[in-house]
Amino acid sequence: MANIIPLFASTGQSIVGCKAILIDDQVFVVVAQLFGGSHIYKYEESWTKFVKFQDIEVSRISKPNDIELFQIESETFFIIADSSKAGLTTVYKWNNKGFYSYQSLHEWFRDTDAEFVDIDGKSHLILSSRSQIPIILQWNKNSRKFLPHGEIANMEDVLAVKSFRIQDSLYITLTRFIGDSRVMKWNSKQFVEIQALPSRGAMILQPFSFKGHHYLALGSDYTFSQIFQWDAEKSLFQIFKEIYVQAPRSFTAVSTDRRDFFFASSFKGHTQIFEHILVDLSL
Ligand code: CA
């Protein structure tokens, strides 16, 4: 018999992000919140619960918008994107005792999202911001820091960046609330636009795949959210289905060994679960 029991309930206010980190069999949870500072909790085996492990300096993080976890050369880092006017998007690194602020990346830009991307075997971060076009930073092996490497032109006011791969090609999605969200492809020198998706109150454009079928879910705060399916012949996404979710904030694909599910979390209404079904028309 299986069960799921509550182990941890954060008492924080306005939590914007929560990421679990596993290091040497120790489980940590980074909780970023708007008020009262952001904290890291650690699972204590002997107490069988999570206890506060360390605080994240409030001077650096005032309005966290996103947490991403990544590894470079088997070392563990996480980044918190800060969206306040005085915010400082910062990379933290594990040093066997705790996490310390490793590199502050981006001051005053009101960053909305961060994405860690491996481009041609090199580590990169893409940051989107309220007040400038998305920037690309590349990990420098000598200085062991992220250095500015490029930007994505003509893309103001991007809310989120996500990366995905189809076969051997690297793609990113850029979410914009109104106007066009974009799908871009890495062409070995830069990201080039392959598709614009008209957005009506989009907070999220999420790539996902089930058993070799690739999709994009484009959220809408005003109308139906749209699911697009990858057309391998045309190398483009085609509209596949519309779903109604009130104020969707995240779309998550979950597969068991037999079935594929799609979770749509709602900010205002019901969070919904869909199932992905393949119909074999050849029978
Ligand atoms: Ca992110």
C-alpha cells in the first residue's frame, strides 16, 4: 500500500517559488517568497521533517520571480530571478556547508524568468526582463563566472523563457502577455524565430512531450488556452486543441508507465488534469 503524507508546510507569505534540491543524499527545499525573506529548508532524517537551514540575504532578493536549479561540472547551483526595481538576480552555489551567493548577474532590470540551457555543450543562462530584451550569459571556464554573451533582439517585455529539444535541435519559447509569443530555434550562431503565436493574456507558454509527440501550451487569462502540436513535416506547431482554464499559471506533463497526464494549475479557478490519449487510426 502506498500513501502520501505531508512533511512540510511553509508558513511563509506570498510564496512565488519552491524547488527541491538533492545533494549527497540530503534534501533541501528553496522557498522564495515576496515577504519575510527567502529561505532554504533541509530534511532532517532524525526529526523526520524539514527544518530551516539558512536564510537568503534579503538585500539581494526582494521580489523573487523564479528559481532554477542547474549543475556545471558536477557542482550544484541555483539562480533566483528578481523582478523588483532594485532587484539583483543572483546565482547561489553549494560549498558543502551551505549555499552562498556566487554571482550577481543583473541589476535593476526587473527580471521575470531564468532558463539554464546547454548550447553546443556550453552552459548558458537566458534571462528575461520587464525593462529590456532577453539576454544570454555564457559560463566562462577560466573565470568560472557567467559573462554576457548575447541578446535576443526585438523581444521586449518577455515574461518567461523555456527551452526544449526536438531530435537534435534546440528551441526556446518566449512568453508575452499580449502581442506575439515566439518559438525560436538555435541555428548554431543565434536563436532565430520560427513561429509567432498571438497571445491574449498569456502568462505561460509551456513546451512538453509525450512519447515522441511534441506540444506547446499557450495560456490565456482572457479566453481559451491553446495547445499546439509539432508538425514534423512543416517543422512548425499547428493548433491542436483549445482548453479552458481560468488564469493558467503552469502546465505540467506527467507520465506513468502507461498513461500520460497534463496538469493545468489555475490562479483563480479549478486546477485541471487532462489525459493524453493516442488513437490508432490504422486499426
Ligand atoms: Ca524559469
